[in-house]
Amino acid sequence: MTSPDSDSAFYRTLLESTRAIPWKIDWATATFAYIGPQIEELLGWSPDSWKAVQDWADRMHPEDREKVVNFCVSQSQGGIDHEADYRALTRDGSYVWIRDVVHVVRGADGTVQALVGFMFDITERKRNEERLLALQHELEDLSFRDGLTGVNNRRKFDAVLQREWADARRAVQPLSLLMFDVDFFKAYNDHYGHVEGDDCLKRVAQALVSAAHRPRDFVARYGGEEFALLLPATDAPAARAVAERCRKAVFKAQIPHAASGVAQILTVSVGAGTIIPGAHDDPVRFLQEVDRHLYCAKHQGRNRIVGCGT
């Protein structure tokens, strides 16, 4: 049989040969009874510099410190084993992500005697999580973008309309909507080809974006050659002015349209509407009303605005 001393040496050697960093804290004195030598390789601080629990707290990122310390203290006081992730300060001033896995050692009477645990370097895992989160955000953004024009798509428009409708109703504020249709776009495609047609839609989208000045003004491709511009906190006269600015911006783009029945330059028709949503109003009916205004603009000769006072 091996002696207790040789067993102790064996387990110590085993612990200190792992990448996980073992440690022990005496609860009564709040001091480190032991911390593995691996800590110096990871953080640059020598094991003998880890004297009190305060050293552990002081070497934690300021943004993590209060939350993590309070959590670990409360769990330990309750005798509950726990885990905590935080950024630990290295001797050279950088930070490493640590996961502390803590076991609470209690005496026969149930009182806390010590804390023992392992520190794990999870920096690479955190980096991977951040990269994955960034990728998820990128994919989400792409799912809300129109693949051709780069502006928001119909799916995003529907979501934003619901949100802005709810905000306008709650704040008792006007909400305006402009719907645009490229005049004689089928004739444009037939005359110039679909490649030029795609480029035309891109230029129209850019013109509309350039005319929507405020952060919450929301431009989307509604479908085909139709675009929508949502204008929160905008009354009818202001919406009418934005509609005219958009119409002129498209005309200023000077996109040739030899097959147009209106002009030799590409134009748009605009349907406009403004509402202060009430309890019995519905965004779908409002959208249908603005769409009817757009139909009227096309029926009345195109290259004009119908709605918001006209």
C-alpha cells in the first residue's frame, strides 16, 4: 500500500499537470489555501500572489466584478455549488475569459468550511460564441434585405409597420406611408432587357434612400417594381413634401425610358396616406387605402402623388 503522503503527492502532481487550475479558499479567513502553478502560465501572476479573496476580485474585469462576486458569495453562503464566467486580468494588462467551477465544502453541522474548484480558460470558446453571434446577426440582417436593391425587404417592412403602428397608437402620433410604383416598368424591361431593369430598380432604391433623411424613415422594396417608405411621427403635409422630394429624386437620377408613356426619363407614381391609429384601426386596411391611392395616381396619368391632401 502507498502511504498517505505519497497519495497526496500523486494527486497534487495529477492536478498540476492538467490545464484546469485547481484552487482552495478557506472560508473563515477568506484566504487562498492553495492555487495551482498553472495560474502563472495563464495570467502571469505567481501563485504566492494569490493571498486573499480580494486578490481574485481585484483581478477581475470591472464590468464583471460586482455581479460575479455578489453571485459567488451568495451561492457559497447558501452552500450551493456553482459556476461563474468572467474576464480575468493578466499581468500584462489584457484579459482572459475564465470559468470558475466551485464546490462548497461543509462541515458536519452544515456550516461552510472551504471552497474548492477549478478555473478553466474559456477564451477561445467565448471568441467562437462571439463570432457565431456576429454571424447570426449578419444572417438575420441579410434575411431582412432585398437581394437586388440592398434596401429592406417585404418581410422587414411588415415587421416595422407593426412596430411603428403600435408606437404611433401608444403615443397618439401620426404615421404616414408612401407607396411607389415605377411607371411603365414592364415596357422598360421589354425595351432595355432585364439586366438594365435590375439596374434601374437599384437606382430607384438609391434615390428613395437619399430622400429619406431621418433615422426612423424606413425604405423597403415592397415587391416587383413597388417600393414603400414608412414615415413615423409625420403628418399629412410633411408626408406630401417627402413624397414630392422622392418623386423629384427619381427624376433627377435621369434614368432613360424611351418606352415610357409619360416622359423620356423614368418616373414614379406615388400613393400616400396618414393616420393616427386608434383602437379600431387596422394596419392592413391602412395599407390597402394607400395602395388604392397609388392605383389612382397611375390611373390619373402617372408621375404624380395621390393622397395626403390630394
